[in-house]
Amino acid sequence: MREDVEALDIRDVTANWVNAIVLQAQIDDRIKALADLAHTPLFFGRLNYLHAPGAELAEGAEGEQFYIGRRHVHDAGGDPMVIDWRAPVSQPFYRASKNDPQDIALRRRFGYTGGELTAYEDEHLSDPAEAAAVSKLLQQEIERPRVGPMRDIVATIQPEQDEIVRSGLSGSVCVQGGPGTGKTAVGLHRVAYLLYAHRERLARTGTLVIGPNRSFLHYIEQVLPALGELEVKQATVEDLVARDGLEIRGADAAATAVVKGDARMAEVLRRAVRSHVAAPAEPLMVVRGSRRWRVPAYELKEIVAELLDRDIRYGAARDALPQRIAHTVLVRMEQAGEAPDDRVQDSVARGAAVKAAVKAVWPAVEPAKLVLRLLSDPEFLAEHAAGVLSDEEQQLLLWPKPFRSVKSAKWSAADLVLIDEAADLVERTHSLGHVVLDEAQDLSPMQYRAVGRRCTTGSATVLGDLAQGTTPWATRSWDEALAHLGKPGAALEELTAGFRVPREVIAYASRLLPSISPGLAAVSSVRETPGSLVVSRVVSPVTERPDGQDGLTEQAGPDGQAGPTASVVEACRAALAHEGSIGLIAADARIPELAEALRAAELPYLAPGEETTVEARLTLVPASLAKGLEYDYVVLDEPAAIVSGEPDERTGLRRLYVCLTRAVSGLHVLHAAALPAALGPALP
């Protein structure tokens, strides 16, 4: 297929140089999309349709078989060889069961090693004598060790995940999912499905994936290209609200950031923007040739009041004001017997007198300067925050030492969100066709509004876990979050079946749920992996000894030297004996010491976001960047330090919950200090 595209000669199609450039760009994109992926097989399944008497006929001829893959593949004659997993005919591969065979006689799964076909497994759905069994190939694919960025899950999508993936474009969906339930993968595959089902529409309106940080985006960036989708943009919330000339050079205290992220700030900004409108005090005199046309002040006030009542964007109203004034002048001309047309109205609107009146009544507003004044001028802030923010909250917003200009100000991330809100009050933000928002539980109400502005005319897929909220302003309920996003009618789906995190690990982490998110259902993992969890206490004795409890050891450092850092290094060395990626997760304050210890032990390590390879499989991860990442084996250093590194205990326990659930195959927790009480008793 790629060679056929490469063989195309645009000279045979068009002689117009502009069309030729456009066509060549499209050809280049098509060639890129058809690139070989050596370790990504084109097909992973096969369906044999039954077409039994009385059954609803599926697509295709009777008895037809279809190979299912990541993309459509046809032969030299154009006949399909592999059907795209997103096509309707492929849907039973994910949803058919013994109880609901969906006209499928046989479902075959293929197993691969390094891109080579090594096994296959048949499931006869139409044979009542064959008992339903768990697919071994499916389980092996889920548990396969990982090196490099996140992989697609197209071969392992479960029925409840497939329902979310194939939900329509017109509606927004919110997915609450605990660790290992595949919510991120579901969101990305939903984008791929929507691009397949609504390609022309989304090509015009655009799609966007929003993640919590650059490390996370780098981790997931290969999923969509592996499915043949190359045009989906990725960004963080900071990227969305970035403005030329403004850099994030400051940081807010937690209490200040909470106030800046509060939805009430939208009302403060709206008042501050509208306060620039002044009531006309003088009549307007317009000179046209030898005639003078007078618009009294009361009529100007009526025009301004009408524009304010309509509550349209400040900038749009400012653009409309000269035309409204000019129209009033034209009415007077017509009453005097003249016959002015639209050109006369435009000329009046552009005249010096009207421009001067508009500038005085409805001056231009620069969003950054407006926010600068709010954070610098106590009187200006008090005037517009009266009845909205308390005196204490207003005091938190004010800079201790005001900055003189927009460029010299040390803006924080929350400040840029406020500027984005003000900018939208002045001029409408461009809206996209679909937005995927991952790790949404950490967004403030004002950040939700910033994202919502990007999909006012489109839909959204919101992904998150309330138990993993690790910011002081973390989401309390999805209903509240969706209201701030502007999607109050979004369908709420919950994924509770875990596929990535072993049952022992998720059960241990779930001990924290009553403290961090009461009432939230714990994830029920389908994977039971004995020995996947080890909790070790590092103590002073010279020898390492089991204390008689399975999974719990007390140990000293190497060479008889006690100490948590030395023990962590040895745990990393032991983890590297396993296949796959290794993550060493620790409190941010512990990272420099651990980095030095790894260098001294000659254990090379990567930073979050750097791609793991066969040669470099160990990543040193600050707890603050662990969210959304996964590793085959995780060594977790000092849980108490992770908890104490946050502003309050609840946030710290939530951060710990995130860190405990990053392991796919095994977790080794090492601690010198006492474990947080919320983790309960030692392992039995």
C-alpha cells in the first residue's frame, strides 16, 4: 500500500502548482501513516461469522471471516485483508461472549513476541459444549513487560471499555477509573475511534489531548501514531493558557492558589472587565459635509446599556458600538430626507468623532494588564470582589510587592489561567471538535473553565480518579467538575475492573481509600500475582532477617551498614534482574540523595519522560511526577516522606496512593520511619 502511494506522480493528476503542493503534502502524510512498525503486528485477531438461521445478519457474506488489526489493509486488487478495529464489523471481537455470541462462530486471538507470530488461541462461541475460559493470550498481552512509552491496548480492550470507546461524538463522557483500569488508554482509543467515524468533521474542527505534565504526554505520545492517527495535538493546561511574552516565573502558596483557582474569580474578572465601560457624559457631534448631526448623551447611554444587557464579549460589544452610533446618525439623515446607504454608515463609524467617543466610553482592555492591576491594587480588587471574596481571601491574592509592568511580573501558573479567563471575556476562545482531558481530578475550577472554553461547540472525554487528587484544590465530585467544564450533561462511567495492577498491590493501596476518598469503590483487580508485594523495614541490625511475616522483612544496608538509601539501591539492583521497566519513586526532597547513591553504585537511571530502552530501564521518579506513569517493577522509598512532603495529610496520602499503584508486576516498599497509620497493620 505504501509503495502504491509512493509511485503516484502528481504531474499526472494536476498541472496547477498550488494544487500540486497540497496534493504532495497529503501524499507525504499518507506515506508517513503507512510506515512499518516492526514490533507492532498488523492483525491480532480473527472473526468467523456464523450467520445462523434466525440470527441478525452481520456485514459480509455468509460464513465470512475477518482479520482484525490496527488499521485497514487491502491487497493489490483493493480487497480488504485486515479490517480496522474501529469498523462496525470488528465490534464483536470485543463484545461477543458465550451468553451473547453476536453471530460469531469463532474468535481467534494471535500472540506475538518481538513482532513475530508465536501462538494463537481459538474460542468457539457457538459451541455450547465448550466452557467459557479466560484467554491466556489476552492475559499474557496485558502482563507483557514494557520498555519504552505506553503501548496501545487495541488487542485487549474489554467490553465495558469498548462501550466507552465507541460512544458518539455529540455527547461528552466522564470516566472515573482507579489505578490500572485503563482509563487513559480508553480515552486515547476513543479519540482514534472518533477520528475514524467522524474524520471529515474532526479534520475541520480539530482534536486535542490534555495531560498533567510533559513527562506524561511523552509517555503516551506513541499510542495514537501506532493506530495510524498522526494529527492529534497534545498539550498541558499550562500550554493552553500560555501567552506570548508571559513566562511562569513565580509560585503561589497553597492557600493563594486555592483562591486563584476558585470559580468565583470568574465573577471578579467579569466585573473588572465591565468596569472599564463609562457612561457617556457629553453628546456626540458628527460632521458630514456641511451638515452636523447630533446624538444626545441619553441616546448614547441607551446604546451602551443595551450592549451591556446583552452580555456579549467585551471586544465584540466594543466593535459593535461604532456601528450602533453610526446607525443612529443614519436614522437622523433619513428623517432629514437624505438616502444614505451602508457605505455611509461604515464611513461614519470610522470617523474621528465616533472613534473618540468609543475610546472614551468603551476603551480597549488588555487582559494581562487587568490581572496585574487586580493583584497589585487593593482598592481595585476590593471594588470588584465585594460580596464575592472575603477580606482574608482578597489579602491572599495581593502581591506583597506590586510589579510595575506585565513583563516584570513574576506570574504563577494560576495567574496565567486568570489572564486566559479575562482574555475570553474580551474575545471568544477558539473551540475544538473534541478534547480529551486526562488526570482531570487535579484541576481547579478555573482550569476546568479554561479547558471548557476549548470545547464549547465540541465534546469532551474527561478521565480521572477522585482518589488520586493531589492538589489542594482537587476535584470533590465529578458533577461539580463537569459543571465548571460547561458539560453538566456528560455521561458518567465508572471502571472498577483493574487489569494492570496486581490484586495484592491494589488491595494494599486501597487501605488508604477510607481516608482519602470515603465512599469510592475500590478497584477489583483481575490479576492475582503472589509475591508481587513486599514491604521492608530498614533497621539498624547488621544482619538481614525475616521476621516471620510473609512479605515483610527488616533489613540493614549492604556490608552491614544500616540505612534506607543503601537498601533502596540494592532493591533497585534486585529489580533490574527482572524483565521490563523499573521505577524508583521517592519524595521529591529525597531525589538528590538517591540520585547520588545510584551514581555511586554505577546504576544508570533516567528522568521521567525519557524513554526506557533495553540498556537503560531504571527511572528515578519524584512523587510529584509519578501520576499516570507505569513501570513493571516499582521500588517505593519511604512512604512517610511522601506524605509529609505535601501541604496536608490528606493530600499526602493521596500522593502515596498514586505512588503505590504505579507497578504492573511487582512493588517493593522500603521504609525506615513508621508507615502512615492509614495503611493499617503490617502484612499478614
